[in-house]
Amino acid sequence: MSSSSMGGCRIPGCRKTVPAALAMEMLCTDHFLEHASSRATAAWESCHHGMAIEEETLDGLLFEAQSAAQALISAELPLEIGQQEKILEFLLCVADLHEFAAQNPGFSSSVN
Ligand SMILES: [Zn+2]
């Protein structure tokens, strides 16, 4: 075994390396994107059903968007075109959610 303490992706069975930008998430790029996109999609679905989204969720997505942007910029590992597209899609999705929340004061559950 190597002496590296970084470890790999936390998804069982996944042996991919975790890029430095995603170290906090402990996920490889693919699993991070899968996880982040499903959260963003779930947030949009709640919103389409007229449900409030917790500010925590928005903050979490914003944090993940920052990690995704760093992963995109740092290019420590060569990203596949598909991964780049997914990152951009995710960033746009989060940006839209924030825009929507800003324009709909009742959207976030922390606002009365
Ligand atoms: Zn993984």
C-alpha cells in the first residue's frame, strides 16, 4: 500500500483519485458531479412543485459549485469533455437557482 493519506473516492468500489479541489467532498470528479447534479436537480424539482428550498441547501449547492469551478480551473487532472460539460451545466443550474431565489423572496424557507 502506498503511504498516501489522501485516499480515494469515498464511493465504495471506486478507485479513482480525488482531485485537490474536491478533497473536502472526498469524491472523484465523476461521483462529485453525479452527487452535485442530483442535488441541484432535486432542488429544481422542489421549486417546480412550489416547495420552499432551505437556505442550507442553496448554500451547500453554492459551496459545491465553487468546488466544481476549482476542479475545472485547476485542471490538475485532465478533464474529459463530458466532465467539463457536466461541470458547466451544474454551475449554470446553481446560478439559475440562486437567481430564482433572489427574485422570489418567499422561495427560501428562512424568509417569512
Ligand atoms: Zn468515485
